[in-house]
Amino acid sequence: MARDHANESAPRPNLKDHGREALREHFARDGLPAYRADQVLSWLYGRGVDDIEAMTDLPAQLRDRLAGTWDTRALEIGEVQVSLDGTRKIVLRTRDGEVIESVLIPEERRNTLCVSTQIGCPLACSFCATGKMGMVRNLTVAEIVDQLMRAREVLPEGDLISNIVFMGMGEPLLNLAAVKEAIRIFTDPRYLAMAPRRITVSTSGVVPQIRPLLEIGPINLAVSLHATTDEVRDELVPLNKRFPLDILLGALRDEELISRKRPVFFEYTLMAGTNDSLEDARRLPRLLEGIPGKVNLIPMNPHPDASYQPPSSEVCDAFAAEVHASGLRVTLRRNRGRDIDAACGQLAARGQTRRSAPATDSQD
Ligand code: SF4
């Protein structure tokens, strides 16, 4: 069992806030040899054991010392909602009483976990439920990593999470240091050993942080585009006023780390009467010319916080066909988890009391 420090006033450091190098440095400062950090990380990630007392290859005295200094769990599961299509929304509680959500998407040959990086989001995209919450705070590294560890507990035994997408609550590139350290932990070959190619980080277009993100390794970049003119994108993604289309797409065009082998995934949410015209479909390939990329079309997921609606399936098909005719790679994504508000843009911890809510709360 994990130790319960919920009533202690000052938060304690969490072992999961550090990748291997950082934890070795911490331990060295405390006079502990580097291999002790490796042993601890093997327990945390290799075996999924959070209880320091159960780390039996550590001397008892060291276990007591570590247990008196460090926390190991950052999140507890509040509730798991299962969609008709098998998608699971995992509602998680932080140590300070906040609520976040992850989404687990089982498919035939893979299990994808969509993780959150912030509580709320400061970017206030007009179609997004998270944006309506405003910004509460960045998640810590441990809170990002623990989303994976808790999701593993939800999967049937023996099943693994094969893919991670940073597309949950928040803008990952506004919490870049934590996102990068979490990716280091996910991809460390000694522990969770996820292939960087199976990790995708999505941004609404925080241009100065794109290069620093790509430098971490061959992970995938997704860009939430959603419009083909500045006028419409200013309304949908207000960050566009700071980094308009020519700046964002120009930066991607000039980025040496983007190539045909490492293309950009452009996310484009189709909203009826807003960005779904054939003119948009013709403008899109011209805008993206010179950027190795692929377009994912996602029909809008309606929710009570926004008035946008999905176009008819005929309009979606016609839009996709027009983009396809240009030679651009395009997919029309099937929505997952719409019935439990787990689809893109729907995450908002709706119905959850932020502080001190009991674990049995239900969502609307
Ligand atoms: S779409 Fe992403 S960046 Fe925009 S408000 Fe929602 S969470 Fe934030």
C-alpha cells in the first residue's frame, strides 16, 4: 500500500518527477550510489510497485529513509467510464484535490493512451471544453507519468499501452520541461521502453517551443490546425493571433527535423458552416505545401460548452475527397468515446468537484 501523506501540509518530492539521470543526481547529492536510483526506478516502472517498503532489494534502513522523504504516487483513480466502443475515460485525482482525465483507446492491435498535461488550459479555444475551464496549473512530471501507471491498472492483465498521445487536457508545449522529462521516462529502454515513434505530442501552435520539443528524439508532432484562414483560426484558436498561419506554417516548413520520414500530423476538426466548405478543402493543401505532413479530419464532438456541430457525413466525405484529390495524405477519423465525453475537445472533468470530492462522484 502507498503511504498516505494527504494530511501533511508541505508536499513532498515525488520519485516519479525524475528520469534516470535526474534521480541519480538527486541520490548522489544525498550520498547514495547511482545504482540505488536504478533499483528504485525498476520497482516503480518495471514492476509497477509504488510501496517503497516492498522494494526488497534495498536495505531496510534505506527503505525507511526513502519512505520518509519521498512520495511515489501522484494520482489515484476516481472513476472509470466505459464507452459503448470500449474507450475508457479515467478520472484521476491529484494529491491536492484537483481532477484530471486520461482516455484509453483500445484498438485491435494497439492500446493508445491520451494524456493530459495541464489542469484546465489557458488557450481558450472556442470549441474545446477544457478551454472553458480556464487555467488551474501545470501537471508535474509525476502526474503525467502516473496517468500511464494508473491506465495500466485498468487494462486486462498482460495488455500493454502501446501508444501515447499528448492530446488530453492542456497545451503540452506550455508545460514543455515536464513533458520532456515524462517522455524520457516513457522511452527509457531499461524501464517502460516505449518507442519514441509511438508517442505523439500535439500543439495548437506554440511556435518557439516546437524545435525544443522535436530535439528530444524521434517522437511525432501533431498540430491542431482547424482552419485555413487567419480570420476563422483567430476565432477557433485564439493563440493564432500571436502565431498566425504564415508564422506557424513557415516555421514548420523551415524545420529541418521535419521530413517525409517524420511528417507533421495536422489535426482538423470539421465544424458545420465554420471550416467545412469545399473552398477550405481546396485551400488546405495549398497552405501545407512544402511541409511533409498528413491531415487527420475529425468531425466535431458536440458538447454543452460549445455551439459547434459536426457536418453531415456527406460533407465530411466530400471534404476528405477534395483534400485527397490534391495528393495530400488524409484520413477521416472515427470518433471514439463520444458517449462518455472522452472524445477530442470534450475533456473537462465535468461534474467533478475539484477539491475533496469523494472517489464515487459520477459525471454528467
Ligand atoms: S484545444 Fe487544446 S490548446 Fe485549445 S483550449 Fe483545448 S486543451 Fe487548450
